[in-house]
Amino acid sequence: MPKINVIVRKREGVEFEGEVFAISSINEIGPFDILQDHANFICTIKDNLTIHHTEAKKQDIKLENGVLRAKGNKIEVFVGI
């Protein structure tokens, strides 16, 4: 199964770090997903971040706002920025 590296940071410290199948969230345009080999980009996110560990297992992180950066197969999320 394809994997991407993800780290989610809050002011208090690291909320999540590991390899996942995909990430989903919402930006000003609407909902989006990031899979392996996604184009590089940076955006603000709001409401929710869903970490897809596998196609069947997921974890939701509620948030007010944040910044997401995707570069290569590495995703960094900064919550509460």
C-alpha cells in the first residue's frame, strides 16, 4: 500500500507522526484529499483533518484552522496558526 509521511504539530507539541495512506481536509475552495505523489502545495485548512491509516481505518483531528504543506511524499500540518 502506498505511504506518505505526515507530522501534525500543535502549539503544545506533536499531535501525530507516522506513515499513512492519505490525508483529507477542507480549505477555502472545499474538501480535498492528498495521496502518494501528490503535487507540492501549501494551503490553509479548517474544521477537520482526517488521517487515513489504511483505506478502512481513519483518525479525525478537529481544528479551527491550520496550515498544510505537501512536498514530495511528506506532509506537515501546523494546527492553530
